[in-house]
Amino acid sequence: MTSPLITPAELAALDGPTVLDVRWRLGGPPGLDLYREGHIEGAVYCDLDADLAAPPAGGGRHPLPEAGAFQSAMRRLGVSGGRPVVVYDDAGATSAARAWWTLRYFGHQDVRVLDGGLPAWIEAGLPTTKEVPQPAEGDFTARPGGMPALTADEAAALAGQGVLLDARAGERYRGEVEPIDPVAGHVPGAVSAPTTENLAPDGRFLAADALRARFAGLGVREGVATGAYCGSGVTAAHEVLALEVAGLPASLYVGSWSDWVSDTSRPIATGS
């Protein structure tokens, strides 16, 4: 299996990739401001809210964009089907993973995430710039279905028949706090699996065998259907990425908790 991750040294040696800077913070500061302060040479800023999601009008806070809208956005950013894409952020690949998953879902075959992100790039002594490139129009064609996705009903069924991982912090899973969505708790039957535990202290992903051991402790193993959700399908993409590093396929409930609680008839569990 080709790893979905790439090291700074490997990226520096890669010939002609499209590099997307996907820095993003829930509630700010704007990632574009961070990008303008310095980024990897040649990297183009990718706006998670505008380029990787549709407006929140049903389907959660970050629903999937329509294929045509996503295709237009990626072409504007210089993405082509035959050229490798590398995505990065500065927060443990949380938002970069959403770019990785969305590109894979829409059919791009060669997308990797910079392990450790911009901090690892800088730590390796590699240069950054404030120069904003003007990429040539890409030729990427969006074809949905390249990665498995779950509806709310499918997520509910998976929680009983397989393993549904809740990628949010444990206190949100247990329903002790809910800073964003109107209702606290989790999908009944889901297992708490905070994405922070996918990373080493330096912000890089744990090794594949360590990730396999982590997920095995949560009930994930080969042959068991697995899915992940979070608040709005961002950190859950990070969970799917970690599972891919471990060699374990998984589906993403893109709408996640923000979609689940939009229907008051759906059941809600709290506690451990």
C-alpha cells in the first residue's frame, strides 16, 4: 500500500506537484491570513469552507460540495488529474485530511498529506515564502464515489453492525459540553475515538502498527465495517486518514453530528 502521507524531504524532492495550503481554524483566524504570512513555495491557498464544502443548508455544517462546484474550485487552484497533489495545514493534518478525503472522493488518484504539516517543513530547514503564485488552470474532472460515504441512516446501522468511531473530544462524545452544535451527546452505539490520539507529540501520525493497535482496541479489525464522524466531517476525515495509514478502510459520515441533530427524531446517547 502506498502511504497517503509524505515527509517534508519527499515533498521537496517531488517533481511538479500541486501543493495546497489548507490551514483553517473553526472560528478564526482566517487561514488566508496565515497563508499570506508565509507558506511553502508554490503552494496555493485552499479555503475549506468555500472549496471543500457546500454552504450549510442541510446536511450539516460542512456538507459535500456539488461535483461541478468542486471541479471548478480545484481547476482554479491548478489541480489536474494526472499530477500529484500534496495538502498540508499547521494543525496535525486536521483540515488537510478533509482536502485529502474530498479529492479522493471525487476521483483524484494521487493525493498525499504532508506529515507534520508546515511545522515539520520548517523544522526540516526548508524555505517558506510570501509570494502568491498564479497557478495555471487545472484539468481535474470530479467523479463522485471514489471514497465510501455514509448517510445518517447508514451511520446508525453501522453503529450496531460494525464500528462507528466518534472523532470528537471525549467530553463532547459524552455530552458533557457542546460548544458548537445545539444538542450534546453521540450517535447511539458509537465508540469514542478522539483524533488527537492518532498523533505523536510532534504532530506527526503514529506509525502504522501503532495505529493498528489503537484501532484494534476500539474494535476495528479487517473484515469489520468501520465508519467515522465528528462535528461536521472535518476531523472525522482525519480519522479515516489514520485508518488508511493503518491499512484499514473506513467510510466517512460527512454530515456528522451537525447533520444528525438536525432531525429531532434521531436518538441521542450520552455518557461513556
